Amino acid sequence: MDSGADAAVEAGAGPRWDLIRTEYEGRQFLPKAICLRHGITLAQLRYRREIEGWLRANARIVRHDDLVARMMKVLDKQVRRLETAVNEPIDKQANVLSTQVKTLDKLIELGASQRNVEPATKKDMGDLRNKLAKRLEQFSKR
């Protein structure tokens, strides 16, 4: 155990679950090592994890670029749906597409705030908006 965990357990203060969760979700140590460090059992760790909804040690952490790629697929699907919709009102689908583009903008913006990530240029986003607007215009002329 580290000195902080030793002192807390010896003083009878109980385990520091915030530290345990950070170590567990951050995959800093194996669960057995975490239990030894903080003087808890594997059953206690498992119970706390399940009750509080911690990320499992083997859970796949979603990367930012995965989210952007998935959002691009959603946009593509919505544009195709808009192009094939003949009997449906276009306004509702155009609003959904607009909301999805805003979501993509936000995802890209959040990614730009991360370290070592190039921010999306205004030109790139402008090109995407222009392409979408052009496709919507072509569809509405049918």
C-alpha cells in the first residue's frame, strides 16, 4: 500500500473510494493490486463498481476520432434518407440533418481542445455545409 492508503486504513477512516475508482477506471493497477493497496477485498471492489456504475477494467474506451467517424456515417445516412424521401415532409428531415451537423461541429470542436490535435479549419466546415446545402437545394428542385 502507499503511505496515504496505509494511513487512512490504520486510522480507521475507511478506504478512499474516489482514489480507488480513479485507479480502477484509469487502469493504473490490476484489481488485486488495488485491493492490496487500499485494504479492501475483491468482493468490496466489485460491489462498489456495480453499485456506482464504474467502467469495467476491460471496457473499451471510446476515442474521439471514433465518435467523429460514427457521426459522419449518421450524417451520410440522413442525407441519403433525405434524397430518397419523396412523400415525406422535407422540413422535418432537414431539421434533423441540421441538428446532426451541429453535433458534428461540437465533436470536432471538443477534439480541437485536446492536446496535439489540429483544430478543424473554417474552410473544412464551410465546405461541408456548402455541400449539404447544395444537396438539399438539388433535392428541393425535384
